[in-house]
Amino acid sequence: MKYANMNKKVLEITNKIKDEKLKVMFQKCFYNTLETTVETMDDESVYVITGDISAMWLRDSSAQVIQYLDFINEDDDVKILIKGVLKRQFSYIKKDPYANAFNREPNNFGHKGDETEHNPWVWERKFELDSLAYPIFLAYKYYSKTKDMSIFNNEFVEAVKIIINLFKIEQHHEEQSKYYHFRPHEVPELSVPSRGKGGKCAYTGMIWSGYRPSDDPCQFGYFIPGNMFVVVVLKYLEEIFTTILSNHEFVSEIKTLRDEVEKGINQYGIVDHEKYGKMYAFETDGLGNYNLMDDANVPSLLSLPYLNYLSNDDLIYQNTRNFVLSNDNPFYYEGKVLKGIGSPHTPKDYIWHISIIMQGLTTSNHCEILEMIELLKASDANTDFMHEGVNKDNPSEYTRPWFAWANSLFSYFIIKNLNLLS
């Protein structure tokens, strides 16, 4: 029986949870990715659809397996799963590092009416920084737990070199980048400005991004949570190429890039808010324009401790957190059933389960954690699953009935807080 050791441990965890509804929710959400989204291919890579969309997102496929990592040293089937996901991800990056979502095979499925360079493997070609950061994040988490160096093979090295080269180009997007992406059948606000080439930006040291992790276009070219996530994974790459792959020249290149991005965040990514004090902006163009908001999708400003960019007691983070969890954030909503962060990707007054989970994962306050769990229990619409956006007043109104990322993150959240639930 596959995953036998993990299944045994999950049953032990389930039996420790006192709340009967929470037990059912945990088990269903924990296995949702394995039961409904995973396909092992002939080359032993693993294709992972996001749920109700039959394509593999680099971001989602990383987040969808996060809850299995805790069992990786007790179950070889979990190792095979994660290695298979990573193999698929890095092969996709080599095919088109600007794409965010890919097809199972080169079948030309997806958004073929978009104005961009086309590739039959690509479902959607929205350039998002997190698409390249998440597979590195997952690879490092895998290695940290297993000490298995076999994942850092030639394909990994080739893909990472492509990523670093792309990041350096996109530090100078206007001058050096050939990337463009425009969806002609959508209103202009739902596409990258200048017919997909991007609006005016100054050099900041940060990396330009066309889209956010919500797959919505950036208002300004420098998406700050994405750049912070890049800083995290560049640190991981420094360690990998120093201690394991011994490529010190490449380490120097990575470190220079990381220093430039981090300097840009510190110089251009912090604003002095009259109410909240020094806090992080969501986006900027380096020309004095800022977007002050947060989105439920991760990376987000709320998620920075979860991504290991900083600790949750950091003063600027606390100021930022106070802002994004308030009505001053244009996508924060409070209703009869829910309160939390939504997204311009979904209707007004719809709060994302991912943001509620992330609020719980980024606090040390046990009362706040338990409050988030109660909100999640009260808003599953009696399905025992998580959803994308949920109406703040009526949980039976939600987007996406099948959204594996949210289910996986929920079960991860429960595992991390089992001591409060047993």
C-alpha cells in the first residue's frame, strides 16, 4: 500500500484532534492533493493539476505538497512524490522560464489567444516571480529534511542558471527584456500596461514582474513580496552552491544579485505611513509611486514570516501586518461570518481561506490561531474543504469548488498547531 507509513502517522494526528468536524476537515484536506491532482508520468516526474483547472502551476504544485514534507523521512513514497514534482517543475522552467502554468504534454492547450511568445507546453505565460521561487523553496525544504543531494543534478543547475540570468535581465526590464504578455479580449486593467510590455520603471535593484501570484497584472512593476521571496531563495541557492555543488564563482553572482534586490527593497519598498509608521508597500515603480494593499495570494506581505524573510516580531512587519489586517487595506473585509483578506482576483467582499490560514501561520498568539481555525470551520459551506474566495456573510457563496492549494495549506496549519487542538 502506497504511503503506508504516512497514513499511519496521519491517523495518529487525526485521533489527537478533539473537535469532530475538524478531524474530518483535516483528513479530507490532507489527502485532497494526492487523491485528485497527482499523476506520475513515465519518466517518474509528477504532474500536479491545481484542482478545477487541468494545468500545473509552478506555484500551486509546490504549495500543494507542503503538508507531506513532515513525513518524508518515514515514508519513501513521499520522497518519490516530492522528487517527481521537482523534476517536472525544473524541466518546465527550462522550456519557458517566463511561464506560470504548463500542460501535461505539448498539446497547445491553454490561453492561445494571448499576445506573447508561444510554446505548446505552456498553458499560460504570465511572468510571476514566485513561479521561479517556489520550486527552489520546495527543493531546499526537501533537502533540509532528507539531506538527499541527488535533486541538485544537472537539470537543477541548468534551470537555476536560467533563473538567475532571467532575474538579472528583469532588473533592467525596459532596456533588456523581450518579455511581453497581453490578453486582447480583456479590459486593459487586466493586462500588463503598454500592451504587455510594462509601464515606466526606474532601476531599483529589484526584479520586475508582470503579474502577481493571483495571476493579476502588477499595477507597478516591482512586486515587493515577490522580491522578498526571491531574496529568501537566493540565500538558499548560496548555501547549495557553496556546500554541495562547490561553484564559488556562481555563488558570488548569486550573492551580488541578492544584495542588489535586498538593497532595493530597503530603499524603495518601505513607506512611512502617517497612521502605521514604517511599513512595506505592495508594489512600486521606483519613481515615487506606491500601491498600498495586500492580496490573499502567497507571497503576500502578510506571509513574510511563513516565507522566512523575517520574524513575526519584526517592527516593520508588525506595522505592515496592522495595516493589511485593517480596513485601510482595500481588500480586507469583515462580515457576519468571516473577516480577512480577499483579492482583486475575486469579487468584492470575498475573503480567501488562504489568507485566514496565513494569518494563523504568521502569529505566535494562540488565541488568534484558534480564532482563525474557528473561522475556517464556520465557512466551509458544510463541504469539509477549503475554497478560494468566500462571501464574508454567506459561506455557501464561494469561488472554485476544488482548490487543492487551500486544502493543503489548511492541513499543514492544523499539523503545525496540533498541540492547541488535542
